Amino acid sequence: MLVEQNYLNLLKLYFDLLLLCKYLFIFFDLNKFSFSIPDMQYIGEIKLFANGFINAKILAKKMVTLYRYASELLSKQVIEN
């Protein structure tokens, strides 16, 4: 009995979520929203400053440069089985 009740509650939540998504797309016209690329340097600066780094702006710039170079190098590698 308890398992059936939990299952019914989950189904109700699932359908409520689907209905909410439908209303969001209809009423707020989410099809016209656009997303931008996050500013990784600014995010890194905030995280570093929050952890007590005084020169967070300089360190964030260096970190973003390092990760960009690393991702460029790693994306060129081919893994063979």
C-alpha cells in the first residue's frame, strides 16, 4: 500500500512538472530566449576572491588562459583502442 502511494505521488509530481514546463513555454515564450557563453574569468575571479586570494583578477586571467590552452591541446588527441 505504501509503495503504491509513493508511486502515485511520483506520477503526480511528474505530470505537474510537465504541465509547468508547458505553461512556461506558452506564457513566457521561452522559445525566444537566448543564452550567452559564461564569462569564465569573472567567475574564476569571484571564486578566488571568495577563498581569500588578494590578486584574484590576475590569477583568474592566468587560469583561464591555462585552461584554454589545455583544452585546445587535449581536443587534438586521438584515443586508439
